[in-house]
Amino acid sequence: MTRVLGIEGTAWCASAAVFDAESDSIVIDSDAYQPESGGIHPREAAEHMRDAIPSVVERALDHTREEYGAPGEALDAIAFSRGPGLGPCLRIVATAARALAGRLDLPLVGVNHMVAHLEIGRHRSGFDSPICLNASGANAHVLGYRGGRYRVLGETMDTGVGNAIDKFTRHVGWSHPGGPKVEARAEDGDYVELPYVVKGMDFSFSGISSAAQQAYDDGVPIEDVCCGLQETVFAMLTEVSERALSLTGADELVLGGGVAQNARLREMLGTMCANRGASFYAPESKFLRDNAGMIAVLGAKMYDAGDTIAIEESRVRPEFRPDEVPVTWRAGGGVAAPAGDDERVRGAEAVVDIDRTDGRVHKRRRSKAYRHPELDARLRRRRTRSEARLTSEARRLGVPTPVVLDVDTREASITFEFVGDADLRDALSDGRVRAVARHLARCHAGGFVHGDPTPRNVRVDDERAYLIDFGLGYYTDDVEDYAMDLHVFEGALGGTSDEADVLVAAFEDAYREVGDGRVVDQLRSIERRGRYQ
């Protein structure tokens, strides 16, 4: 059976581990960098990595000798974190891994740190094809496997979730890491309203961090700000995770990343999954924070698949996206929702009852038990009003939508005309995708965005594609907002179609034909940013 030594050092934690696949044992040795004040300083982190990596690696080798014998004979490969992370830290780890592989005459495996977070959860849970929420300091992704890669179904549009929390805690004078301190103070606080920004499958944290700082400066008790910060940020992550489950039809969710150690986040995700009938798993704390155990586990899977890397090709990749990794260790399959159109449909936000006899659809946004009651009530009312108003506005612009027959904002319910024969998700085609592009271009020309244009929010028949569910829509004249509509749709295509590249090309071609070309240009700009690279 395979036995691998893994080395981790993407940012703050120097770590080495030995994974023995036969006994499924993982022994981890770590030495974390603790700044005296403020956040992680790249130079100091690199200095720590330079000093600590030799020690943790040597202790891992000592364990190998004691348990299995000479490392050159007992080990099958050396795995290392290739990215994403801080360049200076990654280079120190890569140099150590190359030297060790050369000395022991062992193959080298370059591991994506974010995929390792996902795979350790899949490995420990035994799940087959889960959705994964990675919530770490520098990143926040929602991932699902399809077509030989982990697709990014949703991600942060700006800063990572942990960094957003740390930005607030640095402002109030707390040392790194700030997350545990916020968690402790929030237990004694009352909820205060802070910005809640979910755009389709993506989320934004920079505004909430700034608003939390301002609230503190204005004299709001620190416990209340911490409570509002936690409740808002984690509700956003949980909502997008539920949207990913709904979009793909998956019924398993795993959690990864250092922020995942927060008990309130795990509680929210567990409650959401229980209410959906989905399974939820969060690994032990030692596998959530940065650690070499997950690097060794994924390294073993990659080694067994023959996915090794030559030393001369093993340069580090500080912006190594998880969806750039060929998943060589898995065969076929992936998340894919079954086709179907029952009388009652449960989406991410609402339950929809279909009455085909009367040609009506009754939609009710149910309360989410994982959200704070005040936040939940506010979102349900606001989104119900937006959906009714923008559905009718789009129809006036010539976009096919169902007729709004009745609205009750107190009950967060709407009655619509029944349209279409199926969701676009279950009937994707070049022509239908092009129609969606034209519809979005008309909405944008009218000064508003859909907000959540996924293949689940388009109904189709032989003649038309109807846009539905405008609950996340809003009025705007910002080209960036229009481009985000396109980004959401294209990301959702990646999670629902094996021909996503072809459909995306058709979608953008159709948008350019009738819409403002600056929107597609802005989409390229979004994709070139650090978080999307």
C-alpha cells in the first residue's frame, strides 16, 4: 500500500506528515507562525518557514524510521503544497521537497492546497461526490466535481473569508488569528445588521468588514459587532452552499479550511443539510487548519494515479486555482442533478408548488433555521419584493417571464403563471443558452440585473426560454454588476454541463450581438483578478 510524506507551507504553518494508506494512519508535525501583532507578514512568514521546515521534515523522517524503516525504502513519494499561497513560503517548501525527493530517489507530487482541503474531507467522510465549501483565510470557494475537474461553482469576489474577519480584528487591536476571538465574543453579543452580499453563487466580504469596523468606531458594543459579523458572513457561506446543492442535485457537503473550525459555521451548515436531507461532514480540527496530512493524503492518491511531476517542472504556483487541476485520481461521475419536474419542487430558497390544471405556480420562501431570525425575515421580505417587481419589469422589456398573479410579502410568497416544460439545467442547448444571453442583455439595457441567472432559474419549452427567480436582482447602471450576471451563469454552466466551454462561447457570442460589448470585456477583467486566476 502507498506511503507518502507530505510537506505543507502555503502561508503560516510549516508542517510535515506521513500517510500510510494501508492502516489509514496520518501522523502530522506542525510549527505555526504567530505574528507579534497584526496579520501575517510575508517576509516574517517566509523566515519562519525557512527555520521550521527542516525541523518538521526531520521529525516526520524520524517517525518513518521508527515505524517503517529507512525512508528511501519505506516511502513511495514526496508530496508538497505547490499553491495557492505566498510565493516565498511556497518556494521554501518546494525546495525542501525537491531536495528530499532527490536524496531518497523518490518521485515528487505537486499538490493544490485547496483541492487537498476538499479531498481530506472526502477521504475521511467516505462521501462519493460531495460539494465542498473551502473557507480559509485567503480563499472561499464552493466546489463540485464534474468532467474530470473540480469546478468552482461559487467564490469570493474580493477577499477571503478569514482575511475579512482578521481585517476587522486588526482594526480593534487583536492579534492574529482573529477568528477564535470573534467567535468567543459573539457568544455574549446581540445581532446587529451588516451588509449581506450574495450574487448568485458568489459572495463578497470586503464591505461587511468595513461596515463592522465602522460600527465598532461608532460605539456599538464589540460583542454585538462580532455576533453580527459571524451571523452574516456564515449565513452567506451557508446560503451559497445550499445553492450549489440545489443546482447540482448533490446530497453531500464537506467543509474545509481554517475558518471551518468555527463552531457556529459548522452548526449553520449542519442545520441546512439536515433540513435538506443532505449529509454533512467537517473533518477534525487538525485537518481543517493548514496541515501536511491533507497534502500527504492527496499526494498518495495522485501517486497511485501516476500523477507525479519532474523536478524541473515543479515550479510553485502562488495563484494555483483548484479548477485548473486535472483530477487524475477519480474516474467519471460527478455532481449532476437528475431531470424531473414534480408537483412540488424544493430550491435553495423556496418551496414551489405547481398546479398544472390551473396553470399556476405558488412559491414561498421558507424561513431558514440556520439564519438569525432578524436577518432571515429581512432577506425573505426583500427578495420577495424584488422578485415580483423585476419579473414584471423584465416582461415589460420583452423578456419572456411568467406573469405575476399575486404577492404576499408578509408570507414571502408569490403566485405566478406556470411556464415551460423543464429547467434549462435539464435541457441545455446552444439555442437556449443564446436566448438567455439575449434576455440578460435586455435586462441590463433596462438598468437592472437578474442576480442569480443559473440553469435552474431558466424554464424552457420548444419555443422559448423564460427567466424566473429575480429575487437577487437589483437596479444598477454599473457594468461590473452586469458582468457578474454573466459570470454567475457561466460558472453554473461549468457545474452542470460536460460541454460548458462550447456553451459559454455561444452565450458570449449572443450577448455581444445584442448587448453592450463592454460587459463581456469587464467579464474578462473579473476573470483576470487574483481571486479568479
